[in-house]
Amino acid sequence: MSVSLVAEKAKIDPENFALANCIRALAIDAVEAAKSGHPGAPMGMADAATVLFRKHLRFDASAPDWPNRDRFVLSNGHASMLLYGLLHLTGYEDMTIEEIRNFRQWGSITAGHPEYGHAKGVETTTGPLGQGIATAVGMALAEKRLAAEFGDDLVNHRTYVFVGDGCLQEGIGQEAISLAGHLGLGKLIVIYDDNQITIDGPTSVSFSEDIPARFAACGWHVQSCDGHDSHALDAALQKAKAETSKPSLIAAKTVIGFGSPNKAGTYAVHGSPLGSAEAATTKEVIGWREAPFEIPENLANQWRAVGQRGREERQAWEELLHSKPHDLKSEFTRRVEGKLPQGFDSAIEKARADLFAEPKKAATRKASQMALEALAGSVPEMIGGSADLTGSNLTRVKAVDTQYTREAAGRYIGYGVREFAMAAAMNGLCVHGGLIPYGGTFLMFSDYARNAIRLSALMKLGVIYVMTHDSIGLGEDGPTHQPVEHLASLRAIPGLNVMRPADTVETLEAWEIAIRIRHVPTLLALSRQDVPQLRLDSSNENLSAKGAYVIRHFGKGRDVTIIATGTEVALAVEASEELHRQGYSVAVVSMPSWQLFDQMPRAYQAEVLGSAPRLGVEAAGKFGWTRYVASEDDVIGMSGFGASAPAERLYAEFGITKDAIVARAKAVMASKENI
């Protein structure tokens, strides 16, 4: 990059340019110290970030969690030093210069990509490209919903997003863009870092579409400008804020690695340090004369003033909240603090009592709908939806029946066939605060949503995934729709509570757990086929919260233990009754949640599992079961994909039957006797 071009851009607005150089310098220094990182995007987007934070973003660095703050999402999370630099410069207390110095190092809050919960001001985890913008769509959905509930004087803020080419190449990016345009999320503003560079080289290698035209086709308000012209950026942001019926895109033409004389505009500056010589030369070109990690006092003071710019507005908002009627104020505060309403406990108790008073035979997806009917009315923060499978997932109930549209933000979102965007948007609804999102699709299609489910667990968000058609039991739709390996792969995600309930009572208990635990995502794996209610003895104890428990015990002592999940628990009970008739003592363990069971004390685990031979039963892949049984040979399950046929025929053909369980149970008991 020529010195003259830098000088030309600097003349446009010397003050903004000088403040932007603080970001550039910190990014250069931090990446050089870490010997890894991505300096190019922070250097190229520094001008736009400075304009946004100086003149438009509503925030108060001294109160990072102010509910009515604007949200800022760095979707191209590899540019993390842009965000960390901004947080440090504007005065976020925890983002010290030492944290900047320790960029990408063990124990620092300045991870290679922004991690939710590590530092104040990081609104969501970003890094997997495209998920940032999709999560931001969820934040915008939340703002609109809460404004409809509490008034747009209390809830009235915008969500700003920086995206790069990678976010727009990922399929989830298009899913999110389409949904936001359809719902008219007018307070969502995206600034596109149009630098025409990817890791492999120029974007022309793989990417040539007209991005503004694509956004316009999806119903967005679209502008383009010079990403290094602060006046043009300011004007574009003003116009975007004035457009309230459509989300806005500002395509900002930038130079990646702006200021670097030999690497700017090339992929060489994307994901590698500049190198000491190029770093020094770059600082000379942009007129930076300070030692590494030092900011001139006059510029530091200006940045701190930017961080304090929203203080009076925040204080006025707090006074407004305080002046509201007691009921509204207390309800808003409760929602923001993530506390459940007082009526939830009584709703649970009544729902349990009703099931014990009148047992129900039902598919667990239907049991899920019954639980929602009983609970959602008492938890107004619940907001539901489905990826175009409402009639199959049974996720819509009377209390959550108002459709979310561009005209009215109801409690039920039609996500369309966008499983990945649905999951990421639910993460956004959750991190925004004030709402408990749940959304449905088939368990098979958790594959599409998996990376967002993983981020739910990574961020410790209480998102609820309603995944129906959980086995070959869905029948005639065949192997493309029959999950086999999915339970094992989902159970492998750290911090995700996968629950496969056996009947109506366990399904209600699973919903209670999902709603109560606000820092753990829950995935409900639910059946299409009917199952009998196995729990008949009235009790207020949530046995599913233990992960596993003995649901039936036939005879004295224990000759064999049969462990099952979901619809196969009833099958295990039938087989155990037959074994008991033949003279064996059998314990049947229902294990709705491996994760919760593994968290129980070892003494409880030993009591439930016993010392007798064990058999596992689950109409899914056998992988992972050897943590509870001696061998995969001791699992009645699937060894391959399913087929197209009625459910009863499939269970028979694949050997998941009462007779197969009885035969294998006898075999494992005999093998122990022969030792």
C-alpha cells in the first residue's frame, strides 16, 4: 500500500483516523507478541469500528450489562483483536492492557476468537463463520419481542454486526439473511468488510456474487461506501438507523491490512503476524510512534470519553425503569435476571398430579406438547418455534400460539427450513436475555444444526432443542430420516444434556429440567410412536434429574440389569416380565440422560447399575454404551442404517424385540456363570 493512499484517507477525518490507529497498533502488537493471529481485518475495519463506537453505538463501558444497550457482534471472529482493542480503549474494566499483552495465551480473557463469558462486552462466541450474524438475528428477534411486551421506551436498541466474506459464503449466513429480511428486523444493521480477500487468496478464487443484490433480494435496505471514509460511514449508519422496516446492509469497501506497505490487500496479512520489520514499517506509514502496547494520553482520553458517552442515557433509562408500575418493573427485572416465575412450581405439581390421576399412552413428542401446554402459560419468557415441522414436532401450544411476523412479534417463530439458523438464532435469543427459546426439528436434522448446538454448550446457554422422530420407530420415511448415530454424537458434546424420555412422566420431568437449568442446553429426543405410561406411583420427585433410576424390579436380588432409554424402556419392561416368569430376578433401569447420571455420586451409580451382568437397549447406534455394559455385543440396538417400513416391522427386522432382549439377557447371565 502506498504512503500517499494512507495520507489521502487520513485527510478525510484526521481525528477518526488517529483514533482508528490505536486499534491498528494494538492489533499489530498483540499478534506480534502472540506470534499468531489475524491482524488484517482489525487494521482494515478500524475506521468503521471507530465511527460506530464514537457516534452510533449506544453503550456504557462502566455498565456492560445494561439491558437496553446496543449489541455489537463481530461475526468474523478471527478479527478478535478489533473487539478486544475497542473494549480496552473504551474502558471496560476487565479488558486491561495486560490482557491485551496476553492475547491468545493460557488464562487470558483474550482468546483467539471472542468467547462469551470470558470478557464483558463480548456478546456472543464467534469464530465459526456465519454463526455471528445468525446469532445477531436472534438478538434482534429478542429486542422486538421484548419491546412488544414491555414497551419500546424500555426496550429500544439496535444490533450491529461486522461480517466478512467467509460469513457470507457459509450457508448459515444466507439462512440468517433470508430470515431477517422476511421478518423485517429493522434494528439489525450489518457492516460488510468487503476486502475481497480470503485465506486462499483473492475472493475471485471462489466467490463472485453481487452481495448487495443478494441482500436486496432478501428484503434488506442496502448501501455501499468507502470503508475508510468516516464521513461516508457516518452517513450510511444514519440512513440505516432511519430505516425501521428492513434490516440494513452497509457494504464497506476496505483494504485488508490497511497501512501495511507490502502486505495490505493480500492474503498474507489475513492470518499471520506482519513480522517485526513490516510491523515497524506499517507504524511509520500510519504515523504511529509509540512503543508497543502504549497509547498516547490524548487519544486514550478521547477513547475513554467514547466509553462514557452513553452513561447519561443509561442513567435516564434506569430512572425510567424505576418509575414504571411495580408489576411491570418487577417482571422486567425478573426476566432480565433469569429467574423463573413463582407460578412455575405449582404448574409442574399440577401437571404431575394430572398424569398420575389419569395415565396417558402417547408418543413422547405428544407428551412434550402436553408438558408445554401445562407449563408455557406460567413461563411467559418462553418463545418457541420450529424449522417448518410444527405439525410433526408438536411445538405449538395455546400459550405460545401468536405468530412472530414483521408486523407483530409473537411467541412462535416460523424459522422455515433453516435448522442451523434456527439453532444459532436461539443462541442469540438466549444471550440477549429475558427469553427462554425452544425450537423443533427431526433428530436426524440435528446434523444441520450441530455446530450451533455445540456453541450453546460452549457458551453455557439454556437453549432447549425439541428433536422428534428419534429412531427407526418413525417408520416409512426410511433411513434418510431415521437417526442412528445421532444420539452418540450429541452425547459426545461436553455440557449438552441429551434427554430421551420413556413416557409422559419422564417427558414432563425433562421439560422441568430444561426450563430450570438456565446455564445448560437441553436436547429432547422424542418418539413418533406411542408408548405406555410406565410411571404410575404418585410422587413429586423428579427421578429423571438423576439421569437414571430403577423403574422396575422383578424378584429378589438381581440376576441381570437391563438399561434402556426412550421407547425401548417399555420393551425392556416386557422382556423383564418374561424373564421373571422364567425364574430370573431383573432390574430395569430407565436412563433418560447419560450426562445427568454421570454427574451423580458413584455410590448412587453403583446402586442403580448393580453388580449383575448388564444389557443395554436403545434403537440407535451402539457406540458409547460400553461405559455401562461390558461389550457392544451386550447392546440391543442398530449396527447400520434403517429402512423404509412400518415401525413394528423395522423393530422386528433389526432384532429390537422382547424375544431378542430375553435371549441376550440369558446369554450374558450364562457367560457369567461359566467364568
